[in-house]
Amino acid sequence: MRARLADYRRFDDCEARISSILSIVEACRPWLDGAHARRLAEAAYTRNDAIDQMAEGYGGRVLPGEVRRAAGYEQAGDMEAISAYVLACAAHALQALLPILAGERGGADDWEWHKVFLDSVGAVRDCAVHGYTAPNPSGLSAGEIDACFEIADLADAAALIATRSASGYRGIEGYQPVGGLLVEGRRQLDGTDARDEAIRLKALELIRTGTKLHNLSSKLRGWLLRGTGKSLSKPAMNAILKRYGLHSSPAKKK
């Protein structure tokens, strides 16, 4: 894959980002050796947004089941389903880079989508945490739980590389990154009012580019962590979004 991508005009500019994505792919491959691996990966790719919404709304513990349902293959193991989802997110993240690699346009929207799909892999960490903190109905082994943590860490590293090295940061109007911190003018955003306003503006930007309300919280928490080095808990972020009318609570399962 790297050899094919190396023919693109801006490969050298994007090599670090591509390497980080390929590391995620390599971490998934050992778990995708079954006869139905391609079927699972294709379903996770085409239904990625719907699966991500469910994982955001109900927690990462539902992720394997959502992939199985999307593929119509309930016999798939949890780790195989999780890996198929991660592979699909990596494929979407790589696809978002293609216009940048080809030098077709500035790439602000493409960078945003690239990071959005890397952030989506964070649901895998929830799968691992669930394996430790609950009676383990998913049946993840200790090795599989460790692999989930490793994959999530690789995705975090890839998102950080994308943020730090992107040519032309897509910031919010009136804000810019300085020394890894999000500031307003020359003042650091340590006041909650300014921080919450920055979150509101970023949320509106994500909605304009197609992010669903159910996905906003996780995307914004990842964005805030990369921009400031600090994040908010999911309830705290949801409270801010509710105040601005930008939060949609998931419907209760019957």
C-alpha cells in the first residue's frame, strides 16, 4: 500500500500521517483472518457513521454487535468485529488524505474528516475498558483487551500527528493554535466562558461538515484534548452541548 501511495505528488508531505494509519492497519490484521473478514470490513466501511452513532450513544460495548448486524453475520467474534470497524475507520481516514496527496485542493475539509475518523477509533478503548470493569459478556480475552488498548493508543498518536503537522490548521474563527494551546488572540483559553464558546463554534463547524449530533461529544472531546492538552468528561461535554441545544440523547432501547 505504501508503494502505491508513494506515487502521489505530496506523499513526502503526508508520509508521517500515512505511516500512522498503516500502523493501525497492521495492528488489526492479525485479528482479521477469518473467511468473513472482508464481509465484516466492507459492512463496517459502508455503515461506519451509523455504527459510530450507536457506539457514541450506548458506549463501545455495543460496537461488536453493531458491526455483526451491519454485516448480517452474527457468528463473528467480538475482536474480529472490532478490528473490522477499526480497519474501516483507517480506510476512511486514508481516503480523506487522497485529495491532499494529489495536491488537488487546500485540504481543510479533508484534514478535518481525516481526524474525525481517527477519533472514531476511540470507541475501541471503551470496548477494552468494558472488558475489565464488567462481567465480560463480549468474551474478549486478556490479549484481545490489550490489543484494543494498543489500537486506541495508535489512533490517538495518529490524530496528534495529523493535528501537529497539518499544513494549514482548520481553526475556529478568531482562534489559533499557539504552542499546542488554543488561545483567543494572545490570551490562553482558561476561562470556561471562552472555552465553551470555542466548543460551540467547533460543534457548529462539525455539524456543517456532516457530523451527527450523537457523534459530537466524542469528536469535541478529542479535538479539545489535542488543542489544549486537557479534555472534558463525557457528561461535562454533554452538559455544554445541551446548554446550546446541540445534544441529542439516544432513544431508550425497548
